[in-house]
Amino acid sequence: MKRSGDSEGEKRRKRRKLLQELGDQKIAFLGPSDQGYQQLWDSSYSGLVLRKSFSLPAELHGRVQAALFTLRRKGCLLRDLVRVRERDVFTVVSRTLLGEPGHTYRYLNTRLFAIPWHSEDTEVKGQNCCDPDFRAACKALCELNTFFCSDVSLLKEGDRLTQCAKGKAEAKQGEDGDTGSKHSEDSKNSEGGDSEQSEEEDTESKHSEEWDIESKHSEEGCSGSKQEGEWETESKHSSEEEESCQVKPSVSGVAAGLEGTFPGWTPKAFSGTEIKPAGRGAQQNPVAQLKHSLTDHHIEDREKQASGPGCSQPSPRQVCTGPVKFNVTLLNYMDPAAMSQLKEEPYYAMGKMAVGWHHDENLINHSPVAVYSYSSHNDKGESSEGGSGEKECWRIGLKVAWDIHTPGLTLPLEPGDCYYMRDDLNSTHQHCVLAGENARFSSTHRVAECSSGTLTYIQSRCQEALSNLHTDPETGSHSLLALLPTTLQHCEEIHNEVEFEWLRQYWFQGQRFARFCSWWTGPMEQLEKDWKLMETMTMLFLDTVEEEEGQAGEGRREMAETLLAALTNRHQQRQTWRDRCHSSLAQTLPPEEAPVDRPFWGVDDPNMPLPFDLADIINRVESLLWRM
């Protein structure tokens, strides 16, 4: 769903006000070496759970890491050309989507078409759609997904850092159940900076959502600088519910007070504890407390709730129920050495950002996100372990959305570490990815909101529209069964959805992956055939309105107005997609990755007329209305 212009304007105004009050000062954040780190984690970031590398089966690590390098070697991790604020930008991160057959994931006006898991327990149509190595890589990531589904579901309310290493972890190193608070890497600050990326957004900053420009989640990073006056990367939505992409901007805990105290921040159960701030921002002069005129966006401390396994007891914010079923994973790859420059994290001085602040978008409300992180020196998989110093370590940064008191938190990640964002953490907090020295893969598993994002869904929509079309079995001629304005509007809405949410999205970027896995080729060809029949239906509707020109009546006028609205919208969207396909950025891509302005009407079928001239048809309908 798109946000209203008034809503966006109000949020921008509030962000500008916050930035003005902050001035040049930085907000405090804590890393593992700082006093009070564990207390801050427990009180304000309790939905974050770290699973150290050693707590996963070694054979699973081996298969997953081999799979990541296989996909990288085959060249199927690609940068996305996404739409942010009416302009195209490339994501900084290269990615691909794997998941349940027929699933898609939408962020920043971009639909990704999932390469199926190819799991043994899932019947995948077209078993010869890819080579054995590629299929094996997909299966390995499906195994990881199965592990995450089981592991996240086993966690109980109250599990934090100390209980996240279960099973084999306890057998291997019982003492280290505290998988994170005592992380060996110090979280020392890098130099401060002043611009932000939203995951998928332009920064992607995201985004991010979308700031998608994500994976958001997940790691969706985009190139481009963040516009001034934006405190946070919001998920920029695309036309549909995008991405659940309606992300609240977030403002994190504001500046540290003198002597290492945080005015206004009183964590439960240890309100008297003084926390030593980390980072350059903590050494700034205190910032005047921001007025609670922003309390409508301020996220209050969550009340702890006693509950059993799974999600906490029902509350306004808890929607996820039952066993977790991750249906897609967004794979990300980035090599900092290949980037000309990475932006500095602007609010806390946490260091260089690979992915800016964002919420992961297009997810089931309050569903968990599970991330596998692996960094290495090169494509041969040589590990980066053994490096000395925070600079070489990839980290996750977190902050509480629209919170003006709580310090931020950084979590260092060694090769093979995993982390979960549980309960409502993704919706109430934002996270960013802070670049280490070496190349990094991540597999970000999520429960995508797919009510309108599966092949089954769009096929059922086509059936709805085409149920109004009758084809004579002898002559092959077509006719319409119903001519009501409401029927016309419904059919034309589906017509536009098929063309702009599926066909053009696929030919803009989704078809790039057909050379690795051809699973989507057949279904998209069928969608094109259905689309052509809908074009025929449009002309039949027009013929009906024109043939009855001598007849008066509100019903006929309503039909003409409905048809004009649908055609005008279609004409505008086609021009936008043409412009995107022929933009200067699109032209920089190699031929096998370049967007295709595919004239799928008429080219492959000599019996199908060439595309209708929408401008001409619109003029005809306007003239008709003028004469009524």
C-alpha cells in the first residue's frame, strides 16, 4: 500500500526537526567490550538472538558454504536496479532469491522471482531446469532453512543470548551457552560519517523494504546517497502492499550524557547501572532532550510477558502464531574491496555501512528473520578467521525506532555465525550492516507476505478475468459474457496487474536468472498468453461501447469512464517501464543482465495483432464521452 503524500511529508518534517536538534552530535552505542552491553541487550534488544558458528553442525556449514561459492562462481548473484523516489538506483549488494516454488519477494518496486529450493520433499516442476551442481546448492540452502525453522520454533520467550546455543552447542561447549555477550571482538568505533544508506533504498539507502533494498533484510543495499533531512531509512514502497514496506522511520536513542550516563534511559531491573558509552558520539556534549511531541511515534519499552514456546501471548503487536515456516531466503554478497567507497554510519559513528538502516519489508507481521553470515578472503572460501581487530569484522548495528533515549548496539559476526530477529524486533527496531574487511555472504531467511505474490495467486486472477471471455469452439471467435461496468473494472485491474506486476517485472530483471534455472520460463509464457486474451477483452469492451453509441444511459457512460481510467493508467505505466528499460543506468548492464522492453504482444504469434495504440484508443473513448 502506498503511503499518502501528507503522511510522508509529516515524517520528513519530523526527521528534519530531529536532525536540527541533534546538530553535529553523535548518539552513543555499545559493543561487546563496553560495560553494560549485556544489560542493554536484555532490556532493549531482547528479540535479538545470536547463534555462534560452533553451535551448528559442521557438515551443515560445509554444505552451505560450498553452495554459496557455487552460486557466486556461476555468476547468479546480481545487483538489482530498483526504483527509489521515481529514480533507478543499483543495489550495492549482489543477490538472488531462493524459496518455495512459485514464490516471489517484492521490495523497492522490484519483484524477485524465487529459484525453487529443489528440496527432496518438494515436487518441483521441471526437474531439468538447472544443472546438478546448481540443484545441489539450492538443496543445501533448503537444509539450512529447515534447520532455522526448527531452531527458531524451539526458542522460548525469554531466550536471549544465554540460551541460544542448544543441542550440539551444549555438547560441544557447554560453558559457552552465552553465545554473544562475551564476544571476543571489541566493538570500537570507526570514524564518524554523515550519510545513510537504507537497505534497499537509495542508500539502500535500503531498503529497504525498503530500504527494502531488501533484505532490507536483510541485506539490501543500494548505491546513492541519502537525501538530507532523513533520519532513517524508510521502506520505500512500491505500488502494492509493498512491502509491507510501510516502515516507520526510526529515531534511535539520543546522545549520551556526560560521564557515560544516558539521560532518560532507565532499563528495567538495573536502573541504577551506569553504562559506559562506546564511540566518538558518546564523548559529545549532551543533547537537550527532544520534546515528546513525537510520542505518537515513540516506541515504549515492551512489557515482559510470560509465555510458553513460540510467540508470546497475543497482544496488539504479536501476530505470528504457530510453527515458523520461512518460505524464502534472500542471498546477499558484497566485497568491500570492490566498492569505490562506502558511506559512514551517520548517527552513531559505528563505521562503514554495507547496508543502511532499515526494517526488513514484505514480511508477515512480527515473523522472525534468520540470518547466516559468512565472510571469507576469496572465492575459494579461505576463511577470514584469525584476523585481529574490529576493522576486519563484519557487524550488525541495531537501534530502537523513534526512541530518543536508548543507545544503539553493535553485534560482531565471525564466519558461520547466525542471528535471529524475533517477535516484533524487526518492526520496532532498525538494523544496518557494518562492513568488515573481507567479502561476505549472508542468507537471510524470512516469512514473506505472499498473499498476492505467488504464481498460484496470479494464475487464479487470470482465471477470474478470463472466465468472462467465451471462445467459439468452431470459429475461435471471442465474445464477452458480461458487460457490467463492475465486471469491466475488475477485468482491467487484473489485466494491469498481470502486465505490470508480473510480465514487465520478469522481463525487466527476473529473466536474468533463466540461464541458471529455467523454472519460471513456462509459467511466464502462459501468463503472456493469458495477457494477450485480456488485450482482446479490452478491445471487445471498447467495441461494445462504440457499437451502442446511439443509445443513452448512465450504464454506458459509466462503462466508457471505467475503460478510460484503466487505459490511461496502463498507458502511463507502459511509458514508465519503457523509460526504465532504456535509462542510462540500464544501458550500463551487460546484455545478458539488461532489462528487456519486451513487446510480448504479437511478436511470437503471427495471428495476434500488434500492440494496440493506447493513445489512439484513449482518444476514441474521450471523444465518445464528449459526445454523450
